[in-house]
Amino acid sequence: MDNQFFTSSRGIANNPQVKTVLNTHKVRLLSLFTSLKPLSSIFVGWGYKSTAAKARGLSQSLNRPYWALEDGFISWLNHPTLAKPHERLSYIIDKYGIYYDASKPSGLDACLASGDNFNQARIGQLLEQLIKLKVSKYNQSRCDPPSWLTQLKKSGKPVILLVDQTFNDASIEYSGGGEHSFKAMLAWALNALKNDSSASVVIKVHPDVILGSKKGYLYSLLGDLADPSVENRIHVLSQDVCPTDLIAMCEHVATVSSQLGFEALWQGKSVTCFAWPFYAGRGLTQDLASTPLGYDRAPTTMAQLVHSALILYPRYLHPDTQLPCEIEDILNFLQAHFLCRQLHCDHLNIHNVSLWKRSFIPEFVAQSASRLKYVVAVDNVASASASNGRHLIWGMKSPKLGPQDSVWRIEDGFIRSVGLGADLRRPTSLIIDDLGIYYNGKQPSRLEELLNNVSMNEYEYQRTGKLISDVQKSAITKYNVESTQAGELTRLKHSAGGQEIILVTGQYQQDLSMQYGTCDIKTNMALLQQVSQDFPSAFIIYKEHPDVYSGVRPGKLEAATVLQYASEYVTNINITSLFTISDRICTICSLSGFEALMRGIKVSTYGLPFYAGWGLTDDHLDISRRKTKLNLSELVYMSLVVYPRYVNWNTRTITTPESVIQQLSLERKNSVRLKSSWLSRQGRKARYLLQSLVGSIWSRR
């Protein structure tokens, strides 16, 4: 018999995510007319909140299960007040109790009791990435630490962090705490100050407590403090500082039941608890609670606790699909948003972009600017940098502007779409660069800066290895439009007769990359002539650029001319298929060189592409600014994960390269023609503009 779920919370009944994590089609709202089937009824509610009282009462009277729902420990991209209830990243479904109830074992304890058969390396990598990304339960944009706190840290003197909490926090009551716990914590801290004259105490209070809209514990107790010998070493922090940064500045963290204690353990900090939060009483903390724990907790290693609390206990939902996923998928999603936040301005002037581009740019830049303004002329906008504004310019266009540091440049990313940009196919990836742009090898770019200063951990290496594998298996490229033609590949391979096969990739001659990424060899024909001289005994295949041979852009070379220097001239064959028979790729600055590197093929460059000069390619030119020798994972991680931005057009939000690869692979199955008719292009443009308009209106509701 299938379970039937009942709740006394309308929010739970209407939340589609709850249905997913419960694996049910419906959660029924309890009312006077509800018909219950005792043998199959399961009651659900939000933890031990008052809204769950009716459901909990019925579960007891009918002797049926009550399952407690709660946020997971990594649960929100932003603060919950800035999001919708069905935008959680994770849920807890506890069939035994709830993690903050110290009176009896919870589902978390059941996870811990299930054994230690888990991947220790995975836990280590997970902790390293959690700290590097500064992930917490809530992940809204935070403010920088105040100067006094920074100076306190620089002094090298010990800092003790006391974590205040707000009244009516259920975790305080159910963990055995109360106002007496905070009094004991403050007294403990005062004693520590008296014992160490160099130490300081930082009390982290909720910003709303300072404003008076909420009531805390420690902040009100400070009014009774009458010890001038330590008053000047007690500091109150109300700003919304990143928890990871705050914890890193302290040697010791004290709490009653806050999750910050758990996050402090991630960083290996000493943690003292004045009640019994879920991570206390397990041999990882100093426990000074005034009441005994309601049940025995076995000693636990940090790896066991992280495995249970962050992997086994919560249920994660991928924001792109609302389907179950792993914690790593959530971290990657959060990172994509965090990277967008690194660039920010109050207002962004977007210069001289077509109506078509206006339909998709906002989704890529929304997290980097408070206000957007489209500019056709440059009158009265050159001073934008003076008021924390920036100018966004497509590619290397150069309108007359103010200081160079006020300019951001935007361009297509490396995994763009199914279909050509010139055919009005909406991009899934764009790049925003505050230093230059990747294809201008004559000056620095943000990508070059990232690659010169690359620093990766094992989590990121593992992720990149999987990403490269995804690229290879899916045969994803920038445009994803051409056919395979297996018979033609067999013919080409046979024609080579064992000679080294060199693929020369043509580029659109008027493309800006050919202006800013070339030196002595500036044309496709010049490239072909040079390759034929450098590799006289090779079997050379020249591949025309898809924009050119499709007729979308001019510049197609005559086959007869090409065949004076090449053995074969090919057009509509998928470049990834050609990779499978090629020993080397020769290019001026085409993205195909990067795509070939990801497939283990030798690459010779004759221009200034972003992937040259790092020790991975044979380069005709020297790029002295590029001083670091990279491995392939470092190049791919910075180029595909850190540098670009990706948008999921189903949700119209920032996403990850992994999600985009999956989406484009599915989309490509629907056989997109290389060049659409004029009417279909205009229809597509109108549809995207309408979607953009509707999305903009909806987002303001």
C-alpha cells in the first residue's frame, strides 16, 4: 500500500520540492474534512515548529509516523528572506526525531551508526572545497570584515568568537539550552580574558538585534557587564560577515547550538558548546552544557560527522532540474554564482548592442550590477567609474570612454550553443572580462591573469577530470552543428595511407580574433602555406569554418586553391569526428586548438590563442607574459569553470558547465540545421525577446 502524506502546513502541501524529496505526487493538507487511512498515513511537518503541532499530535494519537522536515546544512543560494520556499538546495527528512533535539537519537545518529564505510578522500576534498568557496547554510552576498576586526587578526593575538542567537530559536530549547547557557558562555569568556591579557572576544550578533527588530541573548547581557579590566577587549560584530572568514580570524569558537560551531570544526578550530547541538558530545568539542545529554552519543571522527551530516542525512535537489543530486553538484552550482558576484558595480552601461543581444545579456550580468542601462551614444556616461559604474562593451569595440579600469568586455563563451551565433542562436555561455578579452593576445586578459596565478586543490582536479571526460564523451564543441559522416572519415583515413594527419582549421577572416590574435601569419591561406612547409610529408586536411561554408559569413576559400597546399578540403564534417583521425591540429588562434588539447591531440599554434604559451602547445610565437607552465587540468578548469558564465535557459539562471553540456547534448539530438531561413531566424529572435520581456516583468513581481 502506498504511503499517504498529510501535513498541517499549507506551505509544505504546496511546495513541489517536498513532493520530490518524499517521492510522492501529493501531500494532503489536514482539515476537518480530511479522510485518514491510519495504516498508510504518514504525517510531515516543519521540524518541531508550532505549525507542525497538529500533524505531530495526530501521529501520536493514531500511532503513525511523523517525519520532520528541515533545511539541510547547506540550503540556500541567498538568504531565505530573498528567496521562494521551493528554492531550497537541500532538505532533511528525519523519521526518528530531528537533529537539534538532544533528548533522543535522530536520523543523523542513525546515519552515524551505519558505519564508516565511506570514501575518506572524498570527505577531505569536500572539506577543502567548502572552505575555499566559503560555503555556509545561507550563501547570500556578504560584507567585508570591518577594519577593527582585520587589525585584530593582524595583531596576532588570540581571538575568541562567541556566537549569539535569537530568541525563539528552536535549536536552543531542544538542545538543552536557554538564557542560562548564554550567561555561562559569557562568564567563561570573561574568565578567559582575565587569564590571558592579550586575548580578545568578538561577539557575533544578528544585525536585526542591533536594530531592535529581534532580541538576542549576549547583546542584552553586555549591559550588565561591569568589569572595566576587560571591557575594551570585548567587541560586538553585527555586520553580515562571511562565516568562513570570521571563523578563520579566530582561534576558538564558543556557541550554545549554532551551526557556526559545526562550520568551525570544518576549519579545525577549537569549539566549546554550552548546550548539546548535533555535533557536540561526540569527542570533537569541549562540552560545558549545564544539563546532561538525553542519550549516549558515540565518539565520532570529523570525517564520519561530515559524511553523515552533509552526504547521508540531507537530500539535495539540483536547481536546474529539481531532481536529486549530490552535494558536489550543489557546491559547483554555488561556485558558479559566487564567481559572478566577484565582479560588481552599482550601475552598468551596456554599449551599442543589438535588440537581439539585449534579449539574453541581462541573465548573464544581473548578479554583477544593481542597475542596467542600454547606451547607444556615449554622451554623459564616460564618468561612470566615479560613481562605481562600469561600461560593458561587446568584444574589442572601442567607443570613447573614461579610464580603462571602468570597462568590462563581453564575448561568447567556449561552449556556446547548438547552432551558430550568426544564425541567431541564443548563447548558453558568455565571458565578462574586466582586464581585456581572451582572444586579444596582444594585451593581458582576466583569463591570462587566472592562468598565470592558477592554484587548484584536489577537489578541483577531480572535477576537471570528469569535465574533460564529459566533453569527450558528448563530443561537445562551441556550436555543435555539423554531421559526423563516418564513411567520409574512413575514406580520409585510408587516403592518408599511414602519413601523419594534420588538421588545419580555418577561421572567419574578419573575426576580431584574427585582428587581435595574429602577428606575421594573418590569413587562412598564409597558415595553410606555412603548415605545408613545416610538415611537407604530412597528409593535410583543411577544414573551412562553419560560419563561412554555411554562407552565413563571407570568405570561403576556393577548393582548387586550398588543394595546392592540402591533401583534402572538407566542410560539413563534425570537427570532433575529424579529431578522431588527426595526429595534430594546426591553427592560428582557433578555439579548435583548445578543443583538441582536451582530446589529447598535439596542437601547433601560429598566432596568440589563449591556450598557447603555457607549455601545452608547439608555438610559432613567444608570449612572454605567460610565465607559468600548466597541465591540461589547470588550463581547462580556469577556461571552462572559472572564466565563463553559463545560463540555463529553462530556469534563466546562472549554472555550471556540466549542466550546459548535458542540456546541449539533449538539444543537439533534435537536429539543428546549420543555417536557418530568414523567417525562422526572425521568429526565433521575436520569441527570445518576448521571453526576455516576460521574464523581466515576472522577476519584479
